[in-house]
Amino acid sequence: MEITGIELRRIAMPLVAPFRTSFGTETTRDVLLVRVVTPEAEGWGECVAMSEPLYSSEYVDAAADVLRRFLIPALPRELDPQAVGPALAPFKGHRMAKAALEAAVLDASLRITGESFARYLGATRDRVPCGVSVGIMGSVAELLDTVGAYVEEGYVRVKLKIGPGWDVTPVRAVRERFGEDLLLQVDANAAYTLADARHLARLDDFDLLLIEQPLADDDLVQHARLARSIRTPICLDESIESAAHAAAISLGACSVVNIKPGRVGGYLEARRIHDLCRAHGVAVWCGGMLETGIGRAANVALAALPGFTLPGDTSASRRYFHTDVTPPFELDGGHLDVPDGPGLGVDPVPDVLDKVTTATEWIRL
């Protein structure tokens, strides 16, 4: 089966509420979707790059450009998901763009064979526990109200975004309000340095699951030093861009890994990282990038693999969007169901997709 063409589609998804981290605030998600078309089926992938290069060096305009100029022309015409990675390997970086293209090829291929994403990746569960990521708020009172609402909805784990000036006090307030039974973790998005080690050690008092990416993404040695000076387990996010990078676990730089498929170049590489971590007894969980239902479907399938022992950021659709581009993912007892239909198991709703589309481009192969 050969690919006949590929569509690049930009959509603008207003967020339910501004999402603030240590590196910026998002109010609307600028999303690049990739649609791979064959005579028998089409497949979708979602590029998780942000509008600006703040989380990583990638940003959505650059992703569209590299797809158009380099990645799509290098793609084999034959619909073969396993061939995508090797074909794109000569081009350095741009993992989020590569991941979107590979996901679309994989989705189209699986729709033809009738196999689900979850089964193809090796999922062992049909439901996954869900956590929620809570951004930096304007006040502790606002934070407590927000966390309380998510706890009432049934989320089984809460992640708080932190940064200098917004860390110990809000974390203490949440722990005191909701007690020791709440699974609680924090995410610094590389906002600290090793000079903050003594301050970060104050978080040890709150029995956190982990502290995510406290230091710079390119400094594994400093993370290893920090790990020896605090009790809270360190989780790496931005630092892990491939299975090779996951070897950081041997340095003692982390004891938990957040696997974001876009960040590591795709779901096949994400599975390889899962397998490596599982073999070394390292816990993994599935991170989120404010995905629409397209990316969320694939993330939920990945999170159903056996090594994902911690709840991920696989929140319900309404956590971020009033209306998703697919039928919404709904929380049920703190869990999301894993789609079991062919490919992603979900399809964009045409009317909704058209309303949020800002641009389309058709590339014939």
C-alpha cells in the first residue's frame, strides 16, 4: 500500500483556562496535525510542539517547515511504520515533527490491518489511571480550589507546576488540605540549579511521588548530585529524548522517567524507552503536552503498557478544551478507557475540525 499524499493542518484550540508553567503561559493551543492518505485508509498524527521554543528547541512553525521541506520528501512511499524512523534519521533533531509523521503512518497502517494502537504497542490493560497537571496559580487559595475540583472529579494523582517563588508554600498548602492519601508530585520544568539543592530538600517533608526535571535538561551530572542530596525521587522529562538518553538511569540521575512520545521522536521509540526502563526496574509514566483527542488516544494506548506503573498526565478532554476535535475522553472512576478500534480508535469530528482549522496544506507524493 502506497501513500498518495499528506495533509498538514493547523488548528487553534482555546484552553478552558490559561496554563502557566515556569517558562510561560498558554491560552490557546496552536496544533499541527498530520494526515497520511492512502487508497484504503488515512491516518492522523499530532505534533506537540508549542508556538514558541520554550519547552524545547522545537516550535510549531519550524515543525511544519521541516516536514514540508525535508521529512515528507524523505518518507518512503510504501506504508511501513517501521521504515519511518530510519528514513528520517539523517535529519538531526525535530523529534516532535518526526513523531507526528510516524504516528500518522502507523495509524493508517493499523486501520488497514484492523489492529489497535494499544495492541500493536503491547498494552496489557483496557483502562489507565489518570493524573492531572495543575499550572502555577495567582494565589494559594485559587490553587486549593482548583485542586479540590480535580480531586472531586476523581483524578487519582495531582501534579503541581513549581518554580522559584512558587514551590514550598503551595505544596505544603495542598498536602495539608488534602492529606497524605493524595498522590502528589511536582514539576519544575528545569527552573532550578544545583545551588537550590538545600531549598529543594524542603520538599522532602511532603511525601511526594517525585520531583520532575528540577535542573537543566542537558545536565545529568548535576541531577545525579541532586539525587544524592534529597530524598524525593527525581524524574527526568526534558533530559530524555531517546532510549540512549534513558541510560541516564545508570548515572543515578533519576529513578523515574516521564515518557512523552513527541519529545522522544515517536511511539516506537517511546516503547523502546519503556522496555529499557522496565528491564532496569525504573518506573515510567506518560506525560502530556495538552494534546487534542488525536494525541490523547495514542498516549492512553501507550500508558496501558505494563511498565507504566504511575498515573500519567492523560487527563479527560474537558481538562483542557470545551470541545475536543474527537469525541471527548471522559473520566470514569479516575480512569480513561483505552480505545480498542483500528488504529487510534478515534476520528476527528469533521464539523468541529473545520471550525478550529486555521490553515491546510496538501503535499502529493
